[in-house]
Amino acid sequence: MYGYVIADVFTETALEGNPLAVVPDAAGLTAECMQRIAREMNLSETTFVLPPLAGGDVRVRIFTPVGELPFAGHPTFGTAAVLAATGHRSVHKGALRMETGMGVVPFRFVGRTRSGRTRSRRSLTARMLQPIPVWEPYARAEALLAALGVERSTLPVEVYRNGPRHAFVGLDNVEQLSALRVDLRALAEHDDLAANCFAPTDDPLVWRARMFSPAYGVTEDAGTGSAAGPLALHLGRHGMAPLGGAITVRQGVEMGRPSTIRARVTMAGDRVEQVEIAGSAVVVADGRLYV
């Protein structure tokens, strides 16, 4: 029997944001069983917390319904928030070092606030440093645009890898973003890829986004932490947002699950020194798995 927790990530309000299942003590579960549990949960990701092996406080494995990921933003962020909110022994002095398939990811918790809609639930705010992404032009840009039903991108279509591979396609405005009708079968032919569409708002530091990734078993994602940092870098590299300053990414609006992610890229000359995201998460449920 294993306990599990459900959290809504990148929101302070229960039943919004991006839901995540966390198994806080997964010692003894095989990878095959983890994958079957993730398929049973049927969320974009389910995480499994294990004893550390490489100097971190915990080790985390991340599964979508169809496979394992070395790193992803929403599940690592949500897992850290769950461990802090539930008083897990791995959290020390408001900090946590999490081992992932892309190395050790540090978190710092900056406090709790009551959810505005449900007094008994509490949200927790945190910051995380992400793996530094590598990027290149996407070789199949025309086919990707066709699958998304988009004629052109406002910026070059480039792909960033920080664990998952994120391709970015810019649209002129939020109306175009909301009106997207994606050919998911055609998009599924782009292996190991998440397609991220973004658009400006009236505030130059606030951007709207949608993410589609049938290749990762996710039709549409409500809040993609691993894409928010690369999006800030992508916008900064092309002069659309200040490098070193924070942007806000709002996602999941069209799904009825709004998410808010803050992202900042720090440069040292021409080198990316640090990619940080921040946001909140709220625990909404817990239970037991009889496996």
C-alpha cells in the first residue's frame, strides 16, 4: 500500500492550475509498476519520490501516461511543494535539493498563503532553478506549423531541450492563440516534442501560452514549467523580453484551468547563467494505492 497526494500546480486556487499525482514514498516500486500507476492516474505526470543517490535530499522519477521523463517543470515543482506542504523530512530550512534525470534541481520555499476560495486548503509558493537548455532551429518547422494550423511564426521556430524538447511558435495575438485547432495526429508524428504556442498581451511582461504534446501523452497541458524558462530565454534572445527581468506566463486558460508561472533568465555576458521559475501549488487530495 502506498500513499499518494494530488496537487494543483502553478495556482493558489484548488481545482485550477495543472494537476499532479505524487507518491511521497515510492521505495519498493518497480519502474513497470510506476508506469502502470501513472497510466491509472491519467494525469499529464505522476511522480515517485525515492531515497537520494547523488547528494540530493530526494530522488524523483517522472512518468507521463506513456513514458518516463528525465526532467519536467510542473511535476518537479509540484512534488517539491507537496513535500514542503506535508512536512516531509527531506525539506530543510525552507529548501530542497531534488535529484532528477537531468541532475540536482534546487528549490527554495518562500511561504504559504491561504487559498482565496477554500479556507481549509493552503497553497505554497516556491522558486526552482532549471537545467540550462540547449537550443537549435527546428528542422521540421513547416510540418509543425501545418499540424498546428498556423501559417507562420512571429519568431524563428526553435527547439529547446532541458529534459523534454520544446518547440516554440509565436502568434500575433491572444485571439489567434485561443482559436487554435490542432491536428493531433499530425502533431504526434513529431517524436519527443512538445509544441508551445505563445502570444503577447497588453502587458509586455505578460505572455499567454498553450502547449500540445501527443508525443508525451498530453493532448494539452495546463501549465508547463519546463517550457516557461526556455520561453523567457527565447523571447529574450529575439529582443521581445528583457533578459535578466522576469516575465509572467499564463497558460491553461482555454482549458478552464488557468496557471501562472513567473520565469527569469540570468546572463553572464553571452552565456546563460541561470534559469529560474516561480509559482504556487496547493494540495487538494490524498489517498492510498493498494498495489
